[in-house]
Amino acid sequence: MRTVYLNGEFIAENEAKISIFDRGFTFADAIYEVTAVLQGKLVDFDLHLARLRRSLDEMALALPLDNAELLAIHRALIAHNHLQEGLIYLQVSRGVEDRNFAFPPAGTPPTLVLYTQSKNILASPLAEQGINIISLPDLRWGRCDIKTTQLLYACLAKEQARQRGADDAWLMKDGWITEGTSNNVFIVTGDGAVVTRELSRFLLPGITRGTLIALLSQHGLRLEERACTLDEAREAAEAFITSSTSFVYPVVSIDGQPVGDGKPGPLTRRLRQLYIDHALALTT
């Protein structure tokens, strides 16, 4: 049984209880972060903390813990649960108050939850075989750059993908791909350029996305930050997604049409290995 963290205590998961009046439950008035763990170490943790602070600021949501305290909690959970490979999920809500659309009074304590999940990140079958994608309209709210727990449409889109025999969905707005349901989108053009959409309120500033862009620069690979159409993605030489728990997954088909030769491409495989090497070199 896992040990979880809830509001200052490390307790058994079956003892963790949250009020039915918590605003994360009633309004999805909460933000979250997910940090990968490899060999018992946190991957890109400083970047996750920076994004957490940005989300908190955008939501006007206070968290009375500093970064050193949050790091200590993450490390304690890794130790308690003997986690070698997987993830740590963190969620902060605006706290507990009788249901009311207005924010609770200043000083209302937030609810802070963290827990671990074991997962095979390195030896993932999807990384070897690639994933199949469908396209769907992007019907999410207008602040997708904030990592809130309001993920209902992402759940609906993933379920539509599953029912159609696919692994995930890419979301479309005004004729352009925004992002995946829980990941950033990349394609590789015929002349070797790596293309991903520029950051805006339409998509989440992915941690893996940002690190991979830095790795592209370090290795002399060409990047184009711009939007692309579904037709351009279908005609690309390669395509892939990035996220904190998949790192880099090849995309081998879009709406039933093969991407390239329908197999994980060589550049995608190289970029996945570059990111893994980066992650394994971290010592947080």
C-alpha cells in the first residue's frame, strides 16, 4: 500500500480523505503537476516547479510551501514508496468551503495532495511500436496554458480515440493542430525540420517540449515553432508527441493514414534517446 501526502501528513492511501466541499471536487478549482522519476531521481524538477508557480499565479491560488519544502516532500514519497521508475502527481486546490462560485475568504488553507505511481517509462511498448492518432475539434476552455484539473474534454477525446481503435487524439482549432489531449505535438518535415506549435494560451507549455527544444539546438537540429495543418502532419516524414510520462512517443498514423512508412522514424528514435540520456544524467 502506498504512502501519500495530504496537507502536511504522510499517510496510507486508504486513510487519505478530502472533504466533499473541496473546490477541486466541486469546481475543478485546482492545478496539478506530474513529475517523472527515473532511477529514484526527479526529472526536470526545477522546470516543473516553475510551471507550478506560474499556474498558481494565473489562478490567484496561494500555496504556503516553498520550493525546498516541495522537493523534500517529493523525495520523501520516493523513499516511502521505494519508487524507482514512474511519476509523482501533485494537486493543489483552493481549499474547502460550502459550495459558492465566489472565492473563499482570504487565508482559507489550500488542499495539497501528492502521490506516486509506478510506471515503465523507458521500456514502453508504445515507444517501440508507435501510437495511432485521430483528430478531433478542440472544444476546451480558452486557458489551456494553465495546468488545471479541468480535464473533462481531454477524457472525452481519449475515450473517442479508444472507441475508434486509436491511442490518442490531436485537437484542432481554426484548421490548425493545437496539441494532443495530454501532450505536445511535433512533426518532422521531408527536409528534416522539426516543427512544433509556438506557445500561446491554446496549449500547455510542456516541460518535455521545452527540454527537447533545447536538445535540438545543442545537437544542431533545425526547429520551426509554428502551427501546422492536419494535411501537413499526415504528409510529414515523421511525427511524435512529448509529455512528462511518455518522454517521446512516435506517431505512426493519423486518422488511419500512415505517417511516413507507418513505423517509428529514425529522428524520433534519436530524440527519444537524447531525452532519456538527459533525464538519466539528472541528480535531483
